[in-house]
Amino acid sequence: MKKVRVLIAKPGLDGHDRGAKVVAKFLQECGYEVVYTGLHQSPEQIVNAALQEAVDVVGISVLSGSHEYVFPEVMRLLKEKEMEDVLVFGGGTIPEDDIPALLATGVKALFRPGTPLADIQTFMKEHVG
Amino acid sequence: MCMDRRDETLRLEAERWQVGVDKSVGKHPERKASFESLSDLPIGRLYTPRDLPGFDYVEDLGFPGQYPFTRGVQNTMYRGRLWTMRQFSGFGSAEDTNQRYKYLLDNGQTGLSVAFHFPTLKGVNSDHPLSRGEVGKCGVAIDSLRDMEVLFDGIPLDKVTTSMTVNHPAPVLLAMYLAVAKKQGASWDKVGGTVQNDPLKEFFAQKSYVWPPRESVRLLVDTMEFCAKHVPKWHPVSISGYHIREAGSTAQQELAFTLADGIAYVEAAVARGLDVDSFAPHLSFFFDAHLDFFEEIAKFRAARRLWARIMKERFGAKDPKSLWLRFHTQTAGVSLTAQQPLNNIVRTAVEAMAAVLGGTQSLHTNSFDEAEALPTEEAVTVALRTQQILAEETGVANTVDPLAGSYFVEALTNEMEKAAREYIRKIDDLGGMVAAVEAGYPQSEIIRASMEFQRAVEDGRKVIVGVNKYVKKDAKPLHLLKIDDSVERAQVARIAEVKKNRDNAAVEAALGRVRDAARGQENLMYPIVEAVGEYALLGEVCGALVDVFGAYQDPAIF
């Protein structure tokens, strides 16, 4: 069976990559094929990487307060490239009040600080196996 | 002979106690099979003189203000003057932050500390494509001297000291600060403060790098040389462990990598031909205060002793001030939880007390809402009051280094120094910190430590109250500070206005001189000061340097 491929992405100028790396390493240990973009990616670069790497899932980590720009923009670009079947989730310092509007753009889940890795694994199993 | 008999008595008493312990543990096992510190140092049941073999008061501790400075760098420490209460602050526009500074100064804060937004930290302007959504969010937006003038409007720069947290673009921000001072009529020899300007840790900790490692160290030495000549009260570098720890390192790694960065900077400055005693007294440090109370205190004490020994033994420094490790502390942002946020006030208070008992020179206490956003005025006031209560109500500042002589604290201090020395030896073997960074050594050490910590949290070996124990759904979300998009629009408009009103030919010429200096050996501070004075934008000056130095790319190791 083909392994599920996951892109972990760090958008913008934010350098806080501990969470992104811990999640990338964890998903790899869970048996997923993980690609990490590295830092300082624009939404265009993230979507292009998702296309080139033919990933099934994109996980985006934002700790800079720019989530209200980044997530809708990534969702818009995925739609533009007819990649709506890619599962998108996110994490970082995202205030609870901001979450409903982001989920409404099609992001499947947002994991706030303190989320157990097991929750992310459960989420992945549920959606992509 | 008297000593021998005492040692023998001690041994017998210890054995007697052990018999009792075995009996107790047989009946009621201890809470855990083994106890470890937050950074996984083994922690014993009890410490006695037997844990400090060969302990020599004068050699290992000395008196405050005396080598090896384990007990503090000043003779009287906080009895003379309390630590500087310096809340790191910056958000939105320069106008917004200027108001916050005036509020903090009115409330008894004693120094300023500027938090810049990500575009400034990365050396790009607010209208750069990657700045979208980030303007003013994590700090104040500064694009040109115009913003800096607004930021310090009505704040006399010869009276207040300022710390600026910015690294690769630091020379540009320092040049802007000095230009504002000049416009206020404050002479540079009266202007005091610190610019973080610690480029190497950017590659493995904070990740706000612009150019490659070797060029970044050159710029640092340029700043050191310039400040020693023209701004003698300025600290041109704050060698920072804070971000190393926040990126997921242990306390030992934080200490070791910070001092290894310091060693690299001293070596570079000496290689430039500077006399070690001409710049070493201006070096300053910055550490994290995390939750493991005694481990942190031991870390601070070991840091002072180890640095003093390195400066004396390795670099032959003579001036006692060259041996001083003076440091700023920030409580651990990473220890704050989004869940049950009021608990963060307690965490911060304990961390702040560790910093004070560890002998910090200045302190930032985090606000309880900072796991989610920049702090509100209410939250930042509680954080400042925490320091004021420590200073003026608890009595902890009344005696110098009150924990010295504790068998536990001294043993832990020794452990810390030993662990840090081992790391420093490894880094020396790799060819020093620049080569170690290029080889990805500290990067992979930190990833390993942060993964291990996360595993310990996942399986409950490490407890975070409200996160993996005593979990309870929060009743209502906190009221948080929100930066809206109008800041970004206004900032982009101001850039256009600055470009319209300046002498663009003079800017181009000045940027040309920055490029020329970068290609040669000339100290870059001089052309940068000139370019900034012509209202060259931060992104233009950094761009000119990137033209020559190239841009650093993240190797994306995980």
C-alpha cells in the first residue's frame, strides 16, 4: 500500500520551529512519509511544494499571529490548483476565538499549544488512515 | 587528624541514616523509582558534605565581586541596587509601542526593552511579500529612522537605558537608535543599553538569520569595535541562551551553547586585533529562567564561574570586569500554558525568584496570557508587580547569594559546570561554534532534546498542570490583545511617504558605500550609520548586505 505523504510547513518570517519539527518527527515515526519545507515559506511556496511532492496532507505551524492571513490564503491557492482533496491541518499559538473562522475555510483541525501528539495521530488515522 | 575523625563520623552517620531509609522505603516506596531534574540530571534524595569532595570555599565560590564570581559580580548585589525591571515590549505601530513604554515607565519600570516584529528581525520591510499578515503582530514594526523617531518620542535616551532584541540586522537598528539620540541632543557617550546582536544562535535557536555564519560574526565584531570607540556605555552584544532553551534545549545545553557562542565572538574579536580587555567588559549575557528552581539557580551560578575561568585561563583577560558574566533573564515563555492561564502567574513568580536567587542583573517576567498572544496592559502589569513583590515584600533580595553552601545547590552547580564543559570540549573538537553550526551539531542536539521532552510529557513522566494532569476545560477564553490589519496598511503607507520625502540619490549613494564596505575590510557601522541617516529603509540596508554576503537558507533538518 502506498504510504500517506505529509508536508509540514512553516509560513512567513516566523522562526519558531520546535512544534513543526516535533510533529514532523512524530508523524514519521508513526509511519507517514514526511516532507518538511524548512522556514520562511510563502503560501505560494507551500502549495507548490504540496503539488510537487504529491502529498495527501499539509500541516502548517504558525506562532507569529499571522494565521488569519496564512490559512485562508493556502486554502484559496489549493482550490485554485484544484487540490481540494488535500487534507489541511494546523497548529501553533492560535487563540480559540479565531478558530471557527479558520475552520470555515476548509482547514480540518487546529491544534493549540499543549495538544498531545496522540491527538494528532488520532486525527490522521481518522482522515487518512 | 581532627578532619579525618569528623569524616569518619559523617560516614558512620550516613550509613546509619541509609539503614533507616531502606526500612522506610521498604514499607512506603518513594513516589518514583528515580528523580530527575527538568533537564534530566539525576537528583539525589539528600545532599551532604560527602557530595562536595574537595570543596574549597575560596576557589569554588569566593566572595561576591571576587573571582570566580560564583556568588555574584557585585560586592553587595541587590542591597546596593535592585535588578533592572525590564519588560520586553513592542506591538503594532511605533505609536502604539511608544504609549506602552510611557505606561511602563510611569508604573515603576526602570529600563526599556524593544520587541520588534518578524519583518524587522529578518531584515525586510513591512511591504515585503513574506511580511503579509505579520506586521506589528509579534513586536513593533520598524522600517526606517522615521519609525524609530516615533518609538522614542518624549523618552530621553541619555536617561533611560534600552535593550533591543534584534540580531543579524542589529547594526542597522543600533544606527537608527543612535541617530534618534543625536536628534534629541543626547551625546553618544551618555547613551546606554544593549543590542542582542548574537548572530550564531540564530542558526539553531531563534532562526531569524539573514546572512551566513561567518559574515554575521564579522558584522558583530564591527559593532563591538564601533561601540568601544564611540558608544562606550553600550553593550554591543547580549550572548543569549534564552532562545536556545525556548527552542527545546536542556539547561546544560543552554549554558554550554551560550558560552560556546561567547568563545567564538571573543576569538573573532581577538583575531581582528582587539585587546581582550578592551571589549570583554562590554559583553553581556541573557538566559532563560525555567521551572526547575534549583537547577536554574545552579545554572546561573555555574555560568558566572565557568565564564570567569574561561576568560582568565583561555583568553588571559586581566581586567576583573572582563571576567564578569552579567546577565539579563527572562522567565520561560515555553513553560506558559494556554490552558488555565492564571496558573502562569505562579509559574512566572517561581521562575523569577530563581533568577533573583541566581543573581541576575535585569529581569523580564512573562505575562499570563502570552501562550496565546502579546500581553494586554492588565497582564503586563501583573507581571511587573510580580517583580516588585519579589523585590520589596519577600526579603529575597536582602542577602547576597543566600543559597551558597547548600550541599544540594553547590553539587548541582558543579554538575552544571561539568556538563557544560563536556559540550564545549565537543564543540572545540568540531573546530569551534561557527564550524559546529555549519555542521548542524547544536541543531540536532536541540531537536533530540525537544523530542525527548515531548515524549516525557506524552507519557506523563513530566507533569504540566492543566495540560497532562488536573485537566479541566477553561470556562471562557481570555480577553487577548488583537493587532488588526490597519497597522499593516498604515506601515506600508508610511514607507511610501518616507521614500517620497527623502533624497533618493543620497540613499542610493549611501547603499553603494554599504556594498563597497561589505566587499572590503572596512568597519560596516560607518556606512550603515550614514545610510540610516538618509532614511534608507531597514530592508534596503540589509538587502545591500545580502547582495554581497548572500542569504542564508534553512537546511530544514528534523
